[in-house]
Amino acid sequence: MRKILPILLLAFLSSSVKITAQKVQNLTQYVNPFIGTGGHGHTFPGAVVPFGMVQLSPDTRTLEWDACSGYYTDDNSILGFSHRHLSGTGMTDFADFLFTPFSGKLQLEKGSLKEYYPLNFSHKNEKASAGFYTVNFDNGIKASMTASTRVGFHEYKFPSKEAGIIIDLHHNLHNQKVLESSIEIISDTEIRGMRLTEGWSKRDYVYFHAKFNKPFKAALYQDNKAVSGKQLKANHIKAVLYFENPETVQVRVGISPVDEKGALQNLDAEIPNWDFNKTKQQATALWEKQLEKIKIEGGTKEQKTIFYTGLYHAFIHPSTYSDVDKRYRGQDLKIHTLSSGTYYTVFSLWDTYRAQMPLIDLISPSKTNEFINSLLLKYQQGGLLPMWDLAANYTGTMIGAHATSVIADAYTKNIRGYDTELAYKAMLRSIPYDTTGVKVNHPAIWEWLMTKGKKYNEEMGFIPADKDVIYATSRGLEYAYNDWALAQVAKDMGKTEDYKWLSERGMRYKKYYDKETGFMRALDSNGKFIGPFNPSFSDHMNSPYCEGNAWQWTWFVPQDVPGLIDLMGGKNAFEKNLDALFNTTAKVEGSEASADISGLIGQYAHGNEPSHHIIYFYNYIGKPYKTQELADKIMKEQYRNAPDGLSGNEDCGQMSSWYILNAIGFYQVAPADPTYTISRPLFDKVTINLENGKKLTVRTINNSPQNKYVESVTLNGKTLNSLFFTHDQIATGGELVFKMTNKIVKN
């Protein structure tokens, strides 16, 4: 027995050390939700779980561009906590059901409520982690937030015996209209309500059901004036809840896009008890499971924080939009029920098709299938695949047809957990100028969703900029890419005539290229270039170029880089033009220039998506060292562990996904061509835990900040004699080994 006890003690101590080590190695410790809350990153710091319906976060402002997520790091007061937010967008919506705590007697103005009761705070008294947010206000109130997929969990600690919470159903961002709202006091511990808003999403229905752990006395207000009764229906309403000797007040808030019953069912199913810490731990565990899909070794703490915060941002959207009973509001605004899976919204497709969706294709193809099935339901119920889907609404935001890019890319990667014939039909429907059977919720959407650029592209073979089409040149270039992407699917399906027709359309980018200036330019109705021409000029809302200028858009030919090389006069001329892009004056001209053109290296704009593929073009002409130099520079200079650590909008995970893929060591230039090209890996070892149970390991030999050049690469023990490899070569696992050097390697 004497021998057994020491052995047991040793085993216990060893186990404890292992558990402690595991805790120290948790990946959520590297998540900093404040990255992107400054500059123009437009992220929020509040509580959310992967792809959650709820984003419970503080709102500090309601107006100006940097109110897009509701929170901005320069502010020192909080208006309250609302339940849905967008991560990194350039437009704004949501901010539903603002809860504002107050301590002491509520101050009225001549018997009326003030519009807001801001709470002052210092950022040193504010903390956030994956799935959790907390702040100590200057007046002594402590507010903490966590969440499940469809439920927000608040906890307020009050310093006074008299305190309360204002529930504001009128609060909004950027003056969105509240078309309808209602609230009902069910008991002294429960309250429910709904609102219908017109903002970016023209008809956004959202319902809530809230349960409190302490009884309250309630008063209802319309237009900030007290009204009697326990129910109220109007477009500017609030409830004020008063607590006696509250100490700690907890409130669980279920939300739903369907109805109040759905909100209650979501609440009871996901957070049925009052254990705040347990819910917080569950949220953390969900994020840990998500982050563990990619494990990195080596690198600095700063790099790990940027990487895992990027992974966190990459998994916030798309957002769940179906209730626990599988009901959801469809693109026709009617209520439908899923047979299986989850229905999603917030598809920022113009941004995310480039890197975020390819990242998810690699690590979570089942999630890709769910996303595509959601897009196909939107097509069936609304008549068209969305461009930028938001809360059962077509917004028509941005350009192109990038649901096609996402679906075609998944198809070419053999990710096909959906009706492929239906998908083909849906993608084909995005091409013509035809409003038949398409359901929109506001007439203003038509000119964006069904742009006349489609009509001209069909009739004239190009999109003229002297007609009523904004961003004509950019649209023409993007439609060419979209049509090429669909052509790849047509070819595989044996649709020969479609393949020929789509392939011709995919080469129409050549019509916009001016050999004299070396730029893609605007054409008039006769196919002639429009002058005067200044490639550095930008006008955000009156230009042939979308959120960019000719410098950036000349390179939007990801589908045919060899063709672009030939168009420019061969590899030497192509390299000269590329070099000019990165070395010219970093100045955008024009009094109304797009603010999205940011993160400039010369005229390359990393702060916005049209530039994200360009640095890899050097790989196509045998100059990979230039790609590696630029990737190294961008990762070091344009991503930082700070509120202003992003050089542009996060854009629902795209900005971060670019970093993640490059830090691993490769990037996909043209979704729908399942080919990756070599970049500059940052870490000694990356292990990607694939969904099929296999592992893809990326090892980097001689890794150091100085060794930014790739000397050689092996894939599964064989030398990679190309700068490119396919998705099939890594989708079933394997080992990719980079050998680095500090010397330029010329191919």
C-alpha cells in the first residue's frame, strides 16, 4: 500500500500537470474581439458563437460610417446592448432590442424619457473574449454578456438599491425606419415583443422573448411618453423595468425571425437555466472546437493572436436564421420549415467568395453544403440567387453574381451535398436581365439587383459606361469571371453548348483592355474608350469602377491570367505593369474618392477585396519571390493586434481569411478553378484537422522573419515542381513542407 499511494499521487500530479498544460494551450486565449473595432474594421466586441443568430454587443453610436457594427473604439460611452450586429460591413443594419441598465432614480425630462441614457466607461474596465463581453461603468454598474446560437444572456450587477433596465424597440443605426413594433408585459419576470424595420434589409422581422431572474415593475412609453396598460403597438416604443434591491439581475433573451413562439422555444431550448458561467463556458467551448480545426506551432504571441482572432472573425457569418423547430422566414417573407440542417443569412458574397468560403470549403465542407442549400432555397422562394443576402431580403448590394462563384467553386472541389441540377439552373438564372418571378421587398432594390448591365452585356457583348449603369467596367469584368466559373460546371456536367457560350462570355474582359494605356477602361456605346482618363481617379458613386480605380480593376482577370499576360504583351511587359502597380504613388485622386480604397502599397489596395488576388500573379510569370515579399509585407504591416489592426472593413471574415490562408502558405486565385498557389508561410507547423478525420500538415523548415523566401516545397514527400497544386491533392490530408531561405529564389 505504501508503494501504491506514491504511485497514485504521482499519477494524479502528472494528470494535473497535463490538464493544466491543456488549459494553458487553449486557443481562445488568442482571440481578441477588439481587433477591427477601430480604424475602419467595423467589427464588434460582443458575445457570439460560431455562425450564431445572436450577436449581443454594446452600441456606442448610431450615425456615420464607423457605426456600422454599432461599436467604435474611440467612444467612451455605451448606449446599451442590442442583440444582432454585422461584423465588418461597410453598411449597417440590425441593432435590435437595446437593453440599457440604469442605477438610481431614472431622470426624466418634463415627465418624458430621454432618447438615450449613455453610460460612461473606460476601456481599461472593459474585457472581451470568444463568446463573452463585460464592462464596469463609471457609475458602478457591471454588465456582462454571453450567448448561445439564438439566445443572449445578460448579467447586471447594480451598486444601488434602486435600479432598472430600459428596453428600447426604436433604437437603430443610420436612421433605419421602424415600420412596426409591439411589446407585451407577460408577468413580473417576462416580457416579449417584435419589430419590423426598413433599413439595408427592407423588410426585417425579428421577435424576442425575455425572462428575468428578479421581479420587476414595468412602465410602457410611446414617443418617450408614459402610457397605461401591459401591451403597446406603435413604431417608437420602450419599456422601463424597475427593480427593488436588485443586486444581480440576469435576463435571458431568445430571438427569432419567425414569431414570438419561436423566440420562446429558442430561449427554453438553448439556455433553460440561470447559470451564467455555464453558458459562458459553453460558448467558449464552441469557439475552442471551431478554432481547433487549425492548430499552429511557432510564431509570436502577436501572430497567434492575429491568426486566431482572424479565424474567429471568419466564423461569425453567415448567421443562423432558422429556429430550433427548423422554421425560418424565406426570401418570400413567408414561414417555411426545413426538413434538415440549418438555414442561414448574411451572405457577403462579393467579399467572401475570394477567401472565406474557400477556407470553409477546406476545413468544413459540410458547412459549405448547408450554405449552398440555403442559397438554393433563396433562389426557389425568391426567384434569384442573392448578391448580398440579409435577413430574408435581396439587397442588391455590390456587383457580380458571386453566389455562382461560391457554388461553382464547391462543385469543382467535389463538394456536392445539394441538388446540382437545381444549382446549375439557379446559377444560369443569374445571367439574363429578366425580372420575371423575382420577389423584392422594395422597388429601390431593382436597379441594383437586376442592373441593366446584364441587358447590355447580353445585347452588346459588353457594358457601356455612357448609359444608366454605375460601375460598368467592374460589372463587365466580374460577369466575365462569373460566366467562366459557370462554364467549368457546364463542362463537367456535359452541357457542351452551354460551355461554349459561357466560355466566350468569360473572355469578354478583353474588350475593356486598352493597349495604349495598359489599363481596363470604360467603353461608350460604340465600344470606344471614354476620355479623359486618369487611372488614379475614383468617385465612389459615379464611376465605371466599383470601390476602386483602374489601377486595381485592371487585374480582375483571375480566370485567365495567361490570357491577360498575352494581352499586355508577354511576361516582361506584364511584370513591368505589376511592378508599377506596387511602386507608383499611393495617392487616390478625386474629391469623392471611395473610402474603401485603403491599405495602399502603391495603388494596390489591400483594405478592399478587388486587390486580394493580385500579388499571386507574379507566380504565373516565374517570379514567386515577389509574391513572397509582398505577402510577408502585408501580413506584417496590415494586420496587427490592435483595435485599428485591419487596413479596411473586415467584411464578414474575408479580410481575416486572406491572412489565414497566406499564413498557412497558399491561396486560391480563382474560385471555380480548384487550384492553390504558393505564398509565404508564417508558422513552423500548421495542422489542419479535416472534416473527414484526416490531417493536412504544413511544416516550414528554416522559418524565421528574415527567411521570407521559399527555397523548395514538397507535397507528401515528393518535390513540388510547380508553384501550384490542386484541392484534390490536399483534401484527403497529407504533408506540405516548405524550406525557407533569406535569399531570393528565381525560377
